[in-house]
Amino acid sequence: MLSLNVKNETSRLRAVVLGTAVNNGPTPTIEEAYDPKSLEHIKAGTYPVESDMIKEMDAFNAVFKKYDVKVFRPEIIENYNQIFSRDIGFVIDDTFVKANILPDRERELDAIQYIIDQMDPQKVVRPPEEVHIEGGDVMVWNDHIFIGTYKGSDYKDYITARTNMEGVAYIKKLFPHKIVKEFDLVKSKIEPRDNALHLDCCFQPVGTDKGIIYKSGFREEADYMYLVNLFGMENLFHIEREEMYQMNSNVFSIAPDVVVSERNFTRLNNWLRSKGITVEEIPYAEIAKQEGLLRCSTLPLIRD
């Protein structure tokens, strides 16, 4: 039995689901693109190829091995993108929430059923159909749960809006003892530099009291200020528009003092090191072309 435990984003990791790029399928057509960044690369003929993405995920897996983390991988579905395991579910405290993801991605949940079968069935929940919520929008931070959403009346017109206010209400009801704070995110179907696909595209805590943040990812200044007041301006690393596009806030913590990051994130990696954090640099720039990076590829099950 897996004793699930995730109380924040950075405590020492013990078990994780890492997605897979094996048998990833052909390059999608323009019509099949879920997000503007993938679309940009499909049009430009620079969409990542499977062999490059497998190498990048192998490098990530090697870091987990180095730190003795138990790694689960999804069962392989032929010709199917299974890289971004973060979207399909998430753990809060000792509960696994199955995400209501885009209908086209439902099979990704089936591919981790063998892991779900190792959990206490009373601790596995699935929200009702009207609730949209994806793991990239959900962050546990001790007594807080941060949730990215989109409050625009045109929510249904945005394939890039993945978590609705019903999703926020569902989490509030499920975890009444937590402070659940939602953040209204900027969305774009056509310009990836102005699209915060999930909360972890514009914010993520690191260490015990720090964070990486992109101010313009929030539709309301008050939401940004909430995080400034909680973490303190001096503890936040502000990324620029191009760094947000390259997914700088989507690094992944193995421990409060160990962060896995993309090797090209020079400014961020230097800042992390200046704060006493060990940075494990890996290549992940090909996978990043799909508007997802390290946090998106992982689904933590157990942290200390």
C-alpha cells in the first residue's frame, strides 16, 4: 500500500510518477494542438521528436535515481503523449484526486491505474463532471492550497483554461481545514508568451520560504500581491516574459535544498545557488516546446 503524503511543493521526495515519451505518436496537426506553444512549433516544423524527448526524460530519471527516489512510470499507450503526468491527478495530504482533464487525455489515467490500485481506495477521489481541474493548477503549501483558474465569462472558449471555479469550490469542500486561494490567470490561444496554461507556468515555491514568480501571468494585481505579502518581495525571483515562455517557473524540487532545473535557465539557476540550493541541471528544452517542463512531467506521491 502506498502511504500518500504531500503537504507542500518542496519537502524531501520519496515517490513520484514520471511521465514517459516512449511511443509518443506523430507530430500533431495544427487542429490537434492543445496550446499555443505547441502550435507555434508545429507550424514552424520544430516540434520535438520522440528520441530527443526520451533522452531528456532519461536525464530527469537519472537525477531521481541519484537521490534514491522511487519512480513509477505510466504503462505505454501506443502513439500517445504521456509526458505530462502532472495534469492527470494530484496528491493533497494523503488523498489522490483524479483530475477531470480534457476528454482526449482520459486514457492517460488508465495508464497509471496500476499505481492507483496500490492506494487506499477510500483516499482516491474523482470530482463530479462539472468540475474541471488539472494538477498544474494545484499547489499545496503547508496550510495553503493555491489554485490557478480563469474567471473570464468566456472560459469555455479557451482550451487553455483548464481549471474552473467549480474546481476551486470542490477543493475547498474537500479540504475545509486549508486556506484555499485561487488565482485568476492570463490566457491566450494564440500567443504562448501571454498564456499561463497552469499556475505552475507563472509561479512556484522553492526552498522553505521562497518562490519564482511572473507578475504578468496574473489577471489581477491583487492575486500577485497576495503571494508577495505571503512570501515577501525579497524572497521572490521575478522572471521576465521570455523566461516565462521558456518555462522558468516550472522547475521541480526534490528537497528544500535540491531543485531540478533546465540547464539554460542561467539567471534562475544562479539565483537558486545564491540561496544555498543545489541545482541539478538537465536538458529539457525540447519537451518545453509543448508548454510543459519539469513540474508538469511529475506527479509526486510521497514527500517527507
